[in-house]
Amino acid sequence: MNQTLMVSARKVAGNKIQLEFAEILQKESTQAVNPLALFNKSDSRFSQGGARRAWMTVEPSDASALLGIDLSDANPSWTTDVLGREVLALNILNPQVLIGDELINLKVEVVETTEPSEYQSANLDTSAKRRGKDGAFCTHKGKYIFANTRIAFNKANHVFLEMDAVTTTASVTSDGIYN
């Protein structure tokens, strides 16, 4: 909880690499415990404990210098994954960068917005926030919520939007049964 893992590096276009980070975020005291999730904690569709992921595309030589690790082609630990991509397992807990004389922590930061990227607009079903795995879309002031992640220095300043209340309708039949 609240520890960042630099999971891996993957070679991408333009002679760049993409670093993958993961962090299980602690719920803020202002975020209420979800009773539905608590009563269904054994059902994976209600899981709230997964790690948030963030990716950062970097210049290998610059990242190597800042992180103090070899991300060059000369590193013999590069392998090919099942999708044919060149990857390097890192598994570095609480990565830090040295800037000047100061060690700075890298943290996963979540910023929710109602303004989708071009990709998010084209892929609403998989990009917009939902209430559970296949649940209804979450909205803020009637607009879909999109959660974006990025890497921050030292302290993440998360932005979580307040979700609109779920509206339900119920009626009672003449025999006292709820519909």
C-alpha cells in the first residue's frame, strides 16, 4: 500500500522505452467504504484493491542516468514476451531519481476528468469509469468520468471527482411486493 513498483521497461517506437509503474493506493479518509464491495469482497468483479498502473515513455540514456540502472540495448536481461515485444523486468520498489544532490521518489498519480482524450472518446466502453467490472458508467455532473494516471515526484496529488448519485426507481404493487 502506497509503495510504488517500477515493474518493467518495454521498447517502443522511436528508439524509446516505456516504463511501467504500479501502486496500490490507500483510500483517502474522505472516500467512504463501499458497502456493496465489502459484502462482495470474495467476488473479483467487486475488487477495489488492485494496483493502479502508469506508463511513461522515456529516452533510454536519460532514464538510465536518472535512475542509475542500465536500460541500454547492451543490458543482457532484455527478453521477448509472448506478444513478441522486447521487455526488461525491473521490479524496483520505491524507485528514486537523483536530481542534483536530491533523491526524489516516483509516485503514481491519478487525475480524473470529464474531458476525454481522443482515444478515450473513441473507446468509451473500455475507457470510462464504471461501477464494477460491467456496471453502469460513473458520471460527474452528468458527464462520463475518465481516470488518467501519470508519474509524479515525491507526492501524488490525486484528483478524484465526486460521482453522481445512482438513481433508482421502485414501486410497490397492490400486494406489497417491490418492483
